[in-house]
Amino acid sequence: MKRVFSFALAAALMMAAACSEPLNEVAEEATPQNEETPAAQASIVTDGETVLGRELENPYSLEYMRKALAELKKNNLSKSNLNIDISANYLYVRFLPANNDEFKLLLSDTTIELFDRPMLNEIEQEGEYYHDPSLPEDAITWQYTSVPIDYQFPNVKYEILDSCFVPEDEPETLSKRGTEFPAEQLTAMAFKLAGQEYDFTLAKKRKVPQGDFRVYDTRTGGYTGIAGIRVRVYNGIRWDKTHTDANGHYKMSKHYATGVHYFIKFHTSDDVYINNLMFDIDAANRGLGWHSKGGYSEDFGTGSRVWMWGTVNNAIYVFKRELCPHFNITFPNMYLRVFASNGKSREWAGCTPMARHIKVDIGGLLNLCSTMMSIVGVKQAANALAPDVMIFPQNDTKRIYSTVFHEMAHVLHYKKVGENYWRAYTNFITAHLGYGKRSHSNSGVVGIGEMWGNYFGNYVCDDYYFGRKISWSADEDWYKPGIMAKLQTDAGLTPAQIFDCLTADVRTYDSLKTKLKLKYGKNAIIDKCFADYSF
């Protein structure tokens, strides 16, 4: 719900902007192939669907691990203690969630990491998703992972694909004595016996993958780290995960003796899911290919789909971690799903239906959302429904941040007023195909909401973060967000004090005015702030 960009106007504005100039693309910096990347594993990285290559043998299977141990002992290839019990400690499994609820149940399990493609296949083309061709297109695809032998399976269909032995990661302190690593030696030999030709000496050069992921900032002409996103790696069935820090740097917890597959996934450390609606429940995911065990880094320019997701992610991160604390407003811990659309730059805007949290009157809303999705070129819109927040295509960092600040102000408001209030809000907008008129019944719900979104998101946050108000109009539509600006400048109320009065019972301008005066006094000046805009 951003400025004049109502749900209905969204489609019209984007159609009107269909002939706008193309994106000002910034060429992505090429990352050279690392010499440790096996040629057989090198793959093309592209938008769209992942393409599998041949299935490989599982080096972590009990069969290959036992053969590897016997080979090491027989040929005296290790000076280390090889008194290792090769018995199953992990299971290679796949889940088939029947519906979104089951998928959400799996995603909520922080002890596992789900991959939408088999973990033992070569990858001919890395993409954003994979869908098992044996399943219907509208079904959730198989989800692969490895779990400890004592894992308690949820009530979701699953298959055990193999029983495995995964050696424990050995501490870094062993290397100080020049000691060899039997776990890595055993793993390297198992890979070799399984037909995956890795240099056996790599076992003595194990590393922890680390690196940096950044997006181009059109404001500064440089790159900035993608903050708080999930980074995932695997080699065979052995996986690891972590999140980037505020600067986009990551470091895994496990050592690897060979190269690994790298992914970035936009499920953040704050439990925000950023997606492109290609998958309804899961977050946007990008496979990056097979690279060195020592790490992988990449910069994403405006020509990359990752750029939009990363920029929206960073704006949310700034709003939650920097702006809200600065203005003494608490951003709630909550599951939040954000659609960040890719495509040509349009008239910038977004909306905040909070449809993942409330039961909205979905008929008109879904039709409008589907229309918007089809205009910006997103497939499967009919299956997507509406997420909590939508951010539409742009190629300007500052405008994306400003839009996100506005929509996150709405998220704050939703969390304060609750479902019934927000249902009235969204129903009003869909019924009137926009923000309606002041004279319409229940208009105060929308008026107060939009007044707050424009005031805090754009008058306050834009000004603080950018040093000037880049998208502010005190006379915006009939709801006049300048009222709240005057409450700040003339009545001396802070954003937190104003927000404190936006409770679920405040559904009209008169009720807001009354609550402000009861809480803070200053009756005459508060009355004047409203009267200056004819309220």
C-alpha cells in the first residue's frame, strides 16, 4: 500500500509504463573458475530451472566407507589411528510434503536443510529451482537432505535412500602437531573408490568455506554486502549452512576436503522469506555451482535476478536493525513473507496485504495480484496467492529502500492492530479499488494506515537514512500524512509516541486525535495539526 499505488492502480500503472526505458544494467563481475573445481562438476549458472546430470555413487554409503577403510589399512596409507567403527550414523532421505502446511512444518525444523534436487547428481545447469519431472507441476517437489540416525521424522511422507557413515569433523588444533586427519583421508578415499576423481592429497589441505556476497548499490556506484541471508553448501550428502553477517560475509562451521556446491537462499536470520513466487512457500534460492572448498564470493549487478532480492533484503535489514531501534520502535519477531518481483523497472511501489497472517477477502485481491504478477512476467501467479508484502520491479537502490521502508511501516502497524483491523483495511481497498474517499464508510482505517506508512516510512526513515525526503508529499491523497509530520514538528511528538497511539480501537481521525490528547495533552496544538488539513 504505497502512495497512489493501490491494488487496482498497480496494474494500470505498470501497463502504462510498459514502454519505459530498460534497466540500466551493471555488468556482473565474472568469477574465475577455481583450479580446485573438478571439470566434471563445472556447470552453467542461470536463471530458471536446475538441470541434472548423471547420478553419482554415494561415497558416504556404508559400502564405500568400509572399502575405503580397508584400502587405507591394506596399503598403509595413513599414519593415524584407523580404529574406526563404520556403522550408520546418518540417513540420506527425501520428503514429499503433500501440501503447504506439511512443507512449512519441514521448513520450521532448524536441524535439517532441505534441497529440492538430489544431492548425488552432477549438475549440468545451476538454477533457482528443480522440480521432479515425475510429479505434477502444481505439486511440491521432493525435498532431499541427510539426517542423524536417531532423527525423529515428522508426519510427512519420506523415503530413506541410503544408510551412511559421515566421519565427524576433526578440530583445527590437530593440524598444529602436523597430524593427519583420518576422517578426511577416509572421505577422500571413499570419493575416489566411488569414481569421483579427487586428489587424495587434498585430505591434508582441508578448509572451511567462506566468502562474501554483495549487490550493486546504484546510489554509491559500489557493492554492498547482502546481510543476514542463508548460505548453504554440500558435497555428496554432507551439508552445512550459515548466515551472512551485516557485511555479507559468511563462514561455514565444517571442514571440507573437496569442492562443494554453493547456494544462497533468501530465508534470513530474522525469519523473513523473500521469494519470487516460483515456489509458494519456500524462499528464493540460487544455486551458484561447484567451487573451491576454501570458499566462493560473488557480486550481483542490476542485471541479475539476485540483485532485486538482495536489495530488498538489505532494506528490510536496515529498517529492522537500524531504523526501528534508532526511533525507539520495536520491530516484532515474526514470520514474514515478502515477494520481490523481477522485471523491467516500473513506477515504483509495493503493497502489504499481510495475507499470510490473516484471512482476507481473497477474491478481488487475488485477481488483482494475479494481474500484476502476469504483467511483470511471473509464472504460476494463480498458485501464489498474496504474500505479506509485495515489492514491484525497480532498478534503483534508493527507490527500493524507500518503498520497503513504507511497507515495513505498514507491517509494524499490522502487528499492533491485529487481524480484524487489517482485514477491514484490505477489504476496503479491494472494495473501492484503491484508497476510496474520505466520505466512504470505514475510510478512517485506511486513512490512518496510509498516513502512518507515508509519515514514518518516507518522512521519517527516508530523511534519516538518505539525508532528505525522497518520496514525501504532505498532501498525499485525501488522508494527508502531513498531519503526522506536524504532530512531530509542531506538537513535539516523537514517531514512537505517535505510533503508540495507533491501537486497534483507533479507526477514525477523531479517535486518533482524542487518544493523542488524552495521552500527551497539548490539546490546542494537536487540534490545530489536524485542522490545518481540514480534519
